Amino acid sequence: MKKQKGFSLIELLIVVAIILIIAAIAIPNLLKARISANESSAVGSMRTINTAQVQFAAQCPTLGFASTLTLLGPGPGDCTGAGILDNLLGVALPLKSGYSFVFAGDGATPSTQYTLTVSPITPKVTGQRGFFTDQSGVIRYAPAGAATAASAPLQ
């Protein structure tokens, strides 16, 4: 009787079981890492918008802060399109890294106030926390749901 070479069914099942155990351990960690990266991207974008608002207010003192993100976005480089923000953030309702950005100006001229609320598109999948900032430049967060001016500041 010849001895056959190869793996038995039991050996293959053991290898598959080991791979599934490793995947069960790794996948939740990958999801947490993605959520953390999305949150970091959202906070970084908020800092960029705050800086762009200060630059716009200095560039266009008669207008103050920009009333919309599109005024900060691509354009001729003047007060009708400052060219400070890129095509991702300088639009009416930006979506970036699993978060949606809702911007509101105060409607005054010159504008002295604005608010920016950033929320995960799919809570607990694209992000955990919601964020908020205004003309003070302080970024605030809520562990779940939308952040407000009364939320805790980000450390």
C-alpha cells in the first residue's frame, strides 16, 4: 500500500480554525483603529477650518468670519472664494472620513460668530464621538450624539 502525500481533512480543519480565531481577535481591533483614525481626521479638519476662519477674517475685515464654507473654499483668492480650504472641506456640506460637517454663520456683517458641528455618518461604525467648535477655537466633544457649546472641551 502506497503512502499518500498531503494533508488530512482534520489537519486542514485545525488550520482553518486557527485562522478564524486570529481573525476574530484582529477584526475588532481594526474597526477600533479605523474609528480612531476617523475621529482624528475630523478633529484635524475642524482645526483647519478654525484657522481658515481666522485667516479669512484678517483677509476680509469688512466681512469678518466666512458665512459659509464655500467662501473659504477654492476660488479666485479674494473675499468671494478665499482659496484657503481644499475641495473636500470648502463645500456646502462636507463629508470626510466618515463624518459630516454642518457649518452655520451668524448672518451678520461683519460676522463675529460661527458654529461647526461634526457628527459620525454612521454612529459606532464610522465614529463614536460628535464634535463642536465655534469662533472661540475650542473643540468640544460628546461621547455619543451631537456635541454642543456646553460639551466638554477636547484635551
